[in-house]
Amino acid sequence: MGYKYLKFTSAGAQKKYNEDAVEILETGDGLLAVLCDGVGGDYGGDLAAKIALKSALYFFTTSEVQDYLERIKLTIDESNNFILNHSSGSLPLKNMATTFEIFFYKDSFVYWGHIGDSRIYNLRSKRLNQITKDHSLVQKLLDEGYITHKQAETHPQKNVIVKALGDNSTVEPDISKIKVNDFEKNKFFICSDGVSNLITQKELEEILNRTDHEEMKTELVKIVKLRGAVDDYSFIIIEKV
């Protein structure tokens, strides 16, 4: 069995730099995907995302650790250190950081790590579920009962994140794995908040239930552009075939 996948990234309509970075790589034993959404003003976010992406690909693929969850944790730690080392010597880069999604598909398991408010979704038997939970101020307010789901959708501080790669020397990502039933239809969707802030989960579910990846991409990009493309927007679609 192989993998069918697609990646896309674009700067927002009014953005000077695209601060998102995405990549998919077939390794010797599985499929690795990384998506980052940088923050930090000027070109700091752009640089943070690129550093995180390149270091993650390097550390994960060169590691000999057989426990993939442990390998993801070590990869995140090393990538975090790389960002901190680059930002420590330059005042304009002091606050650069990035969200971080790492995803590894091997045999019948998906292993993932998550920091920030980019997201990983799983479409299983035509139903879409969000795997990750946003590390954001709005999610924290929602969890603590201060706001409703309806209020969260339009909250003025929706883009404020409480965790990111590069914002602290000690990083606390969410890391887990999923057993994939090969007898069920599964797709995985990874995206930055430039997508998830403009497209509802119901709309995503309808689009991802299509069979052609290029059609999915075309529809996703069309909706984001029609709704202003206020932020950089990136996504990855993955399924086993």
C-alpha cells in the first residue's frame, strides 16, 4: 500500500510574507508531514516556521529511536532549541515563534505532535473529527466556561495562542497516536488557522468527502479567497491507498 497526498500554502491577501511552511516526505518506512504557522512580526514568523520545518524533517528522519512518539518528542525539543538559538542573537527576532504540527503515518498507526492553533483532522467513514485541541486563549476561555462555542467563533482575540514552538526553553506539546482501521476510509487533514478560521468543520467535512484531491484543493482555496484570505493559509491532505 502507498500514500496519496497533497500540500498547499499561500500568503494571505494582504500579507508581505507567507509565514506558513509545509512539507510532506516519504521516508523508508512511512509518510512524514510537517506544517508550521510562524508568528513574530516582520520576517520573524517566516523564519521561525522555516527553521522548525527544516529541523523537524532532519531530526525525525535521522533519528534511530524506534518509539515514534519519543522520536516526535525529541524532534520537537531539538526544533525548539534551533529556533531559540536563532532568535537569541537578534533583537528583531526575539519574539519569533511558530505553531507546529508533525504527523507520521506508518502501517496502521498515525503518530502526531501538536503545539499552537494549527490543526489535525481525521475523516473516518465520512465523519470529520478534530484530533488536536487549540493551544489558544479562546480555547482556554471556552474550557473554563467563560464563553460559549458561538462566542468563540467571532472572539476578537481568536488568534492569540498560549503555546508555540520557540516561545519558551521548555516546550510542552500534545503527542499521541491513532490506530487506523484499514477497513475504513480514512483521510487526514492538517491546516493552519488561515483555513480553519474561515471554513467551518461541516464545510470541511463535505469537501474532504470528495474523491479527487485537486478538486478538494480548488474548493478550499476558492472559499478562503472569497472570505478575504485574511491570513496565510496552508493545508495537507493525506490518505492511504
